[in-house]
Amino acid sequence: MKHTVEFQPDNITVTVEEGENLLSVAAAAGVYIHAYCGGDGVCGKCRIKVDQGEVYADRASLKQEEWDQGLRLACQAAVKSDLKITVPEKLSDGRKALKRKPKTTRTIAARSLEALTGTWDIDPPVTKLFLELKPPTIEDNISDMQRVMRGFKQARPGESDPSYDHPELIRELPAVLRESDWRVTLLLLHGRGENEPVRIIDVEPGDTTARLYGLAVDIGTTTCSGVLIDLNTGKVIAEASGYNAQIRYGEDVISRIIYAGRAGGLRALQDRVISTINGIIEDICRSVIISPADISYIMAAGNTVMSHLLLGLDPKYIREAPYVPSVSLFPLTKAAGLGIHAHPSVRLFLYPCISSYVGGDIVSGVHACQMAKSEKITLFIDIGTNGEIVVGNRDWMVCTACSAGPAFEGGGIKYGMRASHGAIENFHIHPETYDPMIITIGRIKPSGICGSGLISIVSELLEAKVIDQQGKFNRSLDHPRIREGADGWEYVLAWGQDSLLGEDIVITEVDLDNLLRAKGAMYAGYQTILSSVGLGFNDLDRVILAGNFGAFIDLERAICIGLLPDIDRDRFYYLGNASMLGCQISLTDVKRFRERVQVRQLITNMELSENPEFMTFYMASLFLPHTDMSLFPSVQGKLERE
Amino acid sequence: MKHTVEFQPDNITVTVEEGENLLSVAAAAGVYIHAYCGGDGVCGKCRIKVDQGEVYADRASLKQEEWDQGLRLACQAAVKSDLKITVPEKLSDGRKALKRKPKTTRTIAARSLEALTGTWDIDPPVTKLFLELKPPTIEDNISDMQRVMRGFKQARPGESDPSYDHPELIRELPAVLRESDWRVTLLLLHGRGENEPVRIIDVEPGDTTARLYGLAVDIGTTTCSGVLIDLNTGKVIAEASGYNAQIRYGEDVISRIIYAGRAGGLRALQDRVISTINGIIEDICRSVIISPADISYIMAAGNTVMSHLLLGLDPKYIREAPYVPSVSLFPLTKAAGLGIHAHPSVRLFLYPCISSYVGGDIVSGVHACQMAKSEKITLFIDIGTNGEIVVGNRDWMVCTACSAGPAFEGGGIKYGMRASHGAIENFHIHPETYDPMIITIGRIKPSGICGSGLISIVSELLEAKVIDQQGKFNRSLDHPRIREGADGWEYVLAWGQDSLLGEDIVITEVDLDNLLRAKGAMYAGYQTILSSVGLGFNDLDRVILAGNFGAFIDLERAICIGLLPDIDRDRFYYLGNASMLGCQISLTDVKRFRERVQVRQLITNMELSENPEFMTFYMASLFLPHTDMSLFPSVQGKLERE
């Protein structure tokens, strides 16, 4: 149920879901409230007054008289009805300052692309067919397999002869047929191409048509996720995820490649990712009480290195110039053959890769959003250590990857961390007092900064002129939070007492440098790839942000620091885990599945690693937002307003 | 080089090859010469006089004066030039009798079907393609596999994209490409159907196109044979064979099926036949000094039980009514996966079966002789323990199998043996003295009777009226060789001193009974299957004898005892090991290979086991040659002549 929340004295009204946390609502609305402890309820700074309506709240550290006056801690209060809220004058003494903040600093997420993924049918690439066969007689004693084939043809007249698995299927067939009294269910694998015949991959006793499940798997370098779909209804019925157990051998793909080169390394890495997938299957099957043997198809996507490791292929040449993968179009594999806990006949489809650094996860994502079917020129972005960029439409596509470094995933940032509990995910700074408003994931005391937090912090520091466009702190500001630390100048996001670590959490100039390089690489990537096809940012009809990160990015702030191009905000969309989405769509609708071929065939790869134009663009991007401010007119206005 | 040999006083002249043994020439020409020891040179009875021309000969047991008179032992003499031979009067005192023997009693083999198998091209279903690939650069860094595919497409423009083996091939590919400096040879498997794309099954370093071999394997219940073909020339370059090592578990398919039902039995049987094939591969590879890994395709054929056992499929239901095999169309299998010593990617093709008792050996044979392409109505026969019969032409075919019993393979015959050294393979009886002329395989002292010998013996005994048409000995003949033995009446083929066993070798009435049943089942089979399609023997344009046995059958004698129908002798053809021939043709010419599908699709199976008409025909066949003598006009004439 939706409610309106009106904040005074800023006079900002937003509509939110019942139960939303008021501190988060304020942060998203651009309403500054002091908040030091990330939302943990301990610093007691985020007092607000409920003038009208009701909130779900505990008294927490408030005194009874404060409670009776209608004061609440924003971080401990959730929306229960339409509300009128006052942020008390003594705290909100930056009323003037707040007013100066343009409303556009509100957290604006890109729009979901749901409408553009289109709908899909329940017409999965694996189906079941129940047959009641006539038992053999002396006049009709064709082989068991021929009898099954004849049953198939009678049930599906006009279809071409199916092929069938061997030898597992045939070995068991005589017993299955006789024990089930000739009533069996065929598990049919439909061709990946339209003209390929159906393949019988299992014959099960009795009528098992009600049990038909598919598993979509996203194999990330860090995290692997699985989604179980009931292929009779198309509904997601279970999900699970876990860290990729390869992590012990290195955080990123390069360290995994290096480890694969050691004796036994490749095998160890393959075993790890397979045990990770098995763990996911186990969790999922336990949660909905099905057997892993009831999973009838597995569709997976991962980057090129993850795909190679899953199949036990040496990724060695991916790392060495000229960066050549062993294979880009992965053959359909028997999952059980890889060691995955699945029915022996069940196939694992792995989305094809384009190049060493544009993998199946990107192909799956591009496939999911139907770029290859639209005339609109689209920029598809997956921001990460390796940022992948695809641009094009149904007529042509170019892709590339740029090494942005791990800043957005917490790497190279002093207090950087992954987007997990305790990570600062949203940040506002009071434009006059320079005090922070910190929101953490899980609303506990902060323990570090994740990617979206980093973007918030840098853009807020920039707009407040705590840092300049080169990412250097304003040495002239005299404020306890702005200081010279062990690693040079820094801003204290949380004092030790308000942090989970018990020590001050800061952002340093070294961190800012790393962020500059990361966002600079991405932006230079967009420029290079667009330039290669003679286009500019204004030619883009759409920008699609893939990856979970994309869903959490505050557009204005990402544009403000130069991570995203400064174009009409309405052109931005986010897809969430696009890679997983592609797998889910393919699992559910074989027609959509078959369209993946167009995607792969359309995309041309471009290498940036030795591209001189890229280097030029990159150098010009090492500025907030950019040395060429004409590329960022809206940011220019914002920064000049002061 | 050919020479003429004139036998006097019979005045019979034949044309033979230089080096042929004179005793064999005489036997084949229907010239009776006393010969008790099978051709071993020890009985000294087969004296002949060389009147003109030269023979290769040793003096052996002849006295110098006999030698000087031009006497020679026929069994120790070989044709060197045109010859005039006199069979000395004192030995050939049956001059009158011999004259009475019609010339048609000469051994007449059926004609070879060579002309009818047609020619075939050297266009094998597996080929090699040498590629010199451009090494990758940063501008051209597609995956290794894509590079191979591109190389293929450049070499074979217009062909559809090949598929490729996984994961063996891809795993090794990066190393193979780089170590061979991007010069590699693709091993290509062509589709079994015309529309199937080519499949890359191996990538070998360097140019290996000169090494391309295929192995044809005939998997017999008793004997397995292999033929190695150089697929670049189409030439057979090596052959080997050996007993099927399953023999220790039983002589015939039924005992093998029973053994397969024991714990571990199926596995043991599979292991045995595979070790037999491995032994053949080893022998062949050693003889021509190639590696088993250079064999690029294996085409095999065997009866339904042998095929099941090779693939590890339980043949249980083959034996039980209604006699259902697990599968009749065997999927292409990786030979190495079965344990065969072959390159890991090499496929084993197994000819499809029709029914439980009409197997891939028959389909291969029918395929070899192109019955399915001819308008001529053909009766295809494979005589053995399980006699298989196919009748039809390019428009229709019906097949059946009848359980003839093992008589033709030496089973159920007191001195029966397989067609190996020492087996009596040819026999004549002196129509007045009842003395035998015995020729053994290898021309050593006799140790038993093989199938072709049995046919000779029975037909000669019948014509000489030593036995009657019911297979009973003429009790009124007073002759030391015709006597009552332990098993009833018998004829002594060889006295102990002339036999390898040191004991008398005889043929008994029990043996004759077994032969009657065996030939009766075959003949009743022909009648039943012809009757089912409304045809009679006179409608047959051709009779094809498959199996090695067929090549050794003396047509006149086989007709005389009622094993073959009494029709124009010119309509008979023999194919030798037709099953092997089909495999050889398929290995060499993919177009012919693909035609096998028509064969299988045309043939309809018919079961005789509970067929009342078959039983009626069978009862009427238990007579020499048949109770209905109008079916055997030529035999009737012969038997009445006396």
C-alpha cells in the first residue's frame, strides 16, 4: 500500500510503500537528516517530528517526553500512513542550504527495463510427453526404443524423428517400460536451432509431466546465483545464491587465471565453482522439496573466464595478448558430466562469449533486453572491475571491455567493501556544517563503503566543494571531519564510536584517485566505442545499466562524477541481474532462447587495450566529472550555482 | 596363369589356376579318385598318371619306378602347365559308374555377386582437412575454436557450420594450435544423414592428411574379423580375425543371453567382445605399423545379440516371447567410451537391427548387395544356427529368421566341427565300391566334418543310395564302411589309421536327422516368407547366399538335399562375408553409407516361432530333398535315373 510523506520545512513530498524506513525515504528524497550511525539507532541524531499520521516505531534511545512530543528516530521509524514530518529546526538549521540543493539531487534510479524485455511465453526448451504404449506382441515386436519413437510420432504427428540419448537411456529402457506397465513420460530436449529435431533425454516411469523444472544460473566471479523455474507455469519458485568458492584463489578473474596455471589449479577452480553450483541446487531443492533429478535443464551465463573454468578449459591465453579464449560458442554439455548434481541426461547450456573480456553474462543481458530486436540505438553498460560496454541496435552492435579496476566493488578503497550489511550505500552532506547523513545496507553501524555509497560520497563532497574537480580536498576548510591522515587528506564519514569497526571510517584522496581512474575508464570506453561507429552520446536512444549495481546507482550522482553520460535521464534504464534474466527467459521460452543466436552474430568485438584513442579519452576523463565540461552541461550548472 | 587339365578316362576338361592342387581339381570336376587321408599324402591311394604336361610334385610315398612311370599322388601335385591326366584303370575301375555320373554333379559354386554390389567411390564418411591458419592479433582475436571454424569455412565455402566435439577437442586446442604454429589438420566426421552438418572430431598438429584409415568389423557369435582400409585410396591394407572371446560363456547367442543374466555376466560379455576387437586392432596395426589412434572410423555389424552385448545392453527380452530388442537403431558411439583402443573421438557405427533375430549383419549384407536398389526379386539367405532370410526388391522387403540348429556349424553332428584345418570339406563316393574321396581343409588327415562337407556327404550318400530319402541307411548293403555303430547305423568316412583322431570318423543316422531338421527349417523359412507375399520360388530373379558358408556350398548338392530351392542355377550368387562387405563399402563411400537407411526402412519383420504355416512347411521338409518332389524336379530326375 502506498502513502505520501511530506517533509517540512523542505516542503518535499514523496510517495512510498507502507513499511519503508523513514531515514531511507528522506535520503532518497534529498532531505538531509543528521545520521552518523548508518541507521543503527544508536547515535540518536536523526530525530524527526511526526506532525500528522502514524509510523511504526520504537522509543529506542528517546526520552519519554521526546516520544510524547511526537519525536521519533527516523532510522527506527517506518511509514504506516500518509505522513507530515518536520525535521526539527535545530537540526535542520541548514534550511537555506537545503533549499539551495536542487531537487534533482534526489536519488533517481534509472527506470526498470521490464517493459523492454517484452513478455515471453511458457514454451520451454525442455518438455515432457506422457505416453501410454501398447505392450509388444508377437505380431508387433519392434524394439523398445522403436516403440517409444512410434508413440512419440503418434502423439506428435508431422514432427521429424527425435534423436535419443545413449547409452544411459537405452540401458534402462526395457526395465522402465515393463515396470511402469508401458506408461511412461518422455523428457524432450528441443533443438537449440529451429531445425534441429527433438531429442529424448529420458524416459521416466508413469506420468511425471507435473514435475518440470529449470534452473537459471548466473556464475559471477564473486557471487553465483540460481533461480528455479517451474516450467509448467513459468513461475520462479525458489532462489539461492552464494559466494563463488573460487574466491579463496583470488578475488578477480586475473588472479584466477594465474591460479589455473599452477599444478592442479585448473581442476581446483573447476571443482570449486561446481561445488558452489551444487550448494545452490541443494539450497533450492531443499526449500521447495524437489529432487535435483527433477531439474530438467540448466541455463547458465558467466564471463569468459568463469565459463572456461566451469568447463575445465585453461583460460591461459585470455590473459596474454592478443587475448584469445579457447572457445566462444560453448557446446551443450551434460551437467552431470561436469560433476553437477543433476539427472545424468540433463543439459547445461552456457551462454556464448564474444571475446576474452565480453562474456556470456553480457550476451545473456543483451539478449534479455532485446537490443537485437530494436531499432533504437542503445548503450548497454555493466559496471564492474571489468566494465563491459555494448552499443548498437538490431542492425549492428559493437562491444568492448575496459579494465576499470575494483573501486566499484570496494577494491583499492581504504574502507571499501562489497555491497553487504554495514556498507554505506547512501550519503548526504550538510552543505554548511559538512556533517554526514549515512545510510547503510541493513541499517546497522557502518563498516565500510560500497560502490553506490562511494558514488554518493564523491558527488556530495564535490557539490559541497569539500573536494575539487581533481578529487583533492579543499585544504582551506577548517572542519574536524576534514583532516590530514596517514594516507594524506581525508574526510571522516563516521567516527569510531559510530562505526562497526570502532575506528574512524574515512575516504581518502587515494580512494578518490582510484575512483577517478575507474569512472574515467568507463567513460573513455563509452567514448571510444561510440567514436568507432561515428556516434556521440546524443545519438543514444537508451542507456541500459546491467548488473545489480546498476539498479542501485543514483543517476544524478553518477552523472555528477562523470561515470555516466550527461544526457536526458529518461533514457536510462536498469535491468538488475541481466545475465540471470537472459537465462530465465531462455529457460521459459524456446523461441526467445533461439533468438540469442542473432545477438551473438550481431556483436563485433573491439579491443581497447592498445587503442591510442582510448588512452586520450581516458586521460581527459580523470576529472570530476570531466575536463571537457561541455560534455556535462547539467553538472556544470550545478557546480557553478554556488 | 590359367591351364587346362584333361582327366581320362572320364574325358573331363577343366580350366584352373596354376598351382592348384590336383586332388582338389579332380574333386571339383567331379572326377572320382580314391582319397582316404584328406590329401595328407599318407594313404597313397590317389595315384594318377601325368600323360602330358608338368606338375609341381614330390615323390612322397611313391616308389622310384612309379615316379619314373609318371605316376604322382594327386594330393601332392600342383598344376604347372596344361595337363593330360589318366586316373589309372585299376583305381578308376568304376569307369562305367563314373560315366553314369552326370556332369552336373561337378562342384558348382554360386556366382560371385561382385558385379551386383556395384562400384563405390572413395568418398569416406570421415575426411581430413589441412588448414594453415593466420595467428591471432589484437585486431583479430576471435577464440581458437572460432578461428578453426573460420578456416574451415574459407576452405569449404558454402558448407554449413560444422559442429565440434566437446570437451576433449577444445581442451587441447589452444596447445595444439600454438605448438603446430597454426598449421593443423581437422578430422571431419560427415553426417550420417545428408543434411547433417560435418562435425570436427579432432584437430591434429601439422599435416596428417596422408594418414586416414577406417576399420570394418564383423562381430560374429563365433568369429570376429576386422579389415583396415586406407581411406585415401579405398584399398584394404590389412585384415585380422579371431574367435569371439565370449565363446567361453557359450557357443550360441542363447547361451550368451543366459550368461548375461548372471551377476556380472553382461559386463563380462561386453568386456570379452571388446577385448576381441582390441586384439584385432592390435594385430592389424602391428602388421601395417600404424597407431590405433590413426584409425578414424569404425564401422561394425553383428547380429542383434552381439550388438546389444557390445553396447552393454541387456539382451534378456530378445530371448523371451515376444522377442523384443532394447533398441534396433544404434546411436553412433564413441569407440573409446566402450573401451575400444581407439582415438578418443573416433566413432563406432553399428549397423541397425531389424528384430531380435535379424540383426545388423543381415542389414549390412542386404545393403552391400544393393537389393534395395534393384527391381529384381531377390531371396537373400544367411545359413547358420539362426538362418536369416530376406526377400524383396527396391519396393518391399520381408525378413525372418529360423532356428535351424547348429548342424551347419558342426553342432549336433557326431564328428562335426567348424570349417578349420582337418575338416572334410568335399566328398565323393564311388558309386559301386562305396569308397570315399575325401578332401580336407588344409589337406591334412581328416579330423571331422564341416558344413560344406556335410552337404557333400549327405548328397553323395543319397545319390549313391547308401541312404534313402528319409536319411536312413540302406540296411541291405553289405559293405565294411556301412555298419551299425554305438549310435545306430553309420558310414565310415575315414578309418582310424587315415584320421587325425586315430579313430574312425563316421556319419550317423542321428547326424542325418539333425541335418534334415536344419535344412528343413531353412527351406520351410523360404516357403513361409514367400507364401506371405504370395510368391513362389519361380518368381525369384536371384538367390543370394551370404556368409562365408555360402561361398563354399556346392549348389547342386545343396539343392539335392533340399537346402536350397531347385531353380535355375544361374540365379544363385554368393557374397562371402556380406556383413563385412557392407561395412567396408560404408567406410569408403559416404553416399553408399547413407543408402543403408532405405534398407532398414524397407524391411518388415515376420516371426516364424508361432507361425502354423511354417510348422506345416517344416514337417514336409523333413525329407531328402522334400516330400513334395515336384518342388525338386532336377533332383527327382537324378534320383530316378538309377
